[in-house]
Amino acid sequence: MISLQGLPVHAAYTVFTLYMMVILLRWSAAYLQIDLYNPRLRWVKTITDPLINLVKRYVPTLGPVDFSVLVALVIVYVARELTVGILGRVLV
């Protein structure tokens, strides 16, 4: 059972994890032949474009491999760990 004090920590962890899953969906869409321009899935690009475009400015592509998505995943992972760690110490 989650206490009320720990609720923001779990909510932050869940939001960051879901965002990481959406980034993975975008990255794997080309390999799984998922059309992200489909009206039902257009939100995936809308949500992930700001971070991935920012990372693409600094991370070059090496042939067919786009490392900007992997770097974005690492950034979100680090942000999740820092946020949950700080919230955990402050609130719990």
C-alpha cells in the first residue's frame, strides 16, 4: 500500500517510466513497421519530438543508427532517478 506521503514519489516514477516507454515505442516503430503518422499514434511523435530534437542537435548520427533516442532515454532515466531520489528524501 502506498502512503499519501509516498504518492508523489510513485507518481513521478510512473510518469518518467511511461515517457521512457513512449520513447522506446518511437525508436522501435520503424523496426516493427508501426506507422506513427496514423492519427491514433500521432501523439507519440508530438510527445517525444521536443526532447529528441534537442538531443539530435548535439549527438551525430552514425550511418543508419540514430543514437539520439538512446541518449534521450539515458537523460530521462537520470532525471527519473534524481527526481525520485530528491522527492523521496524530502517527502518520505
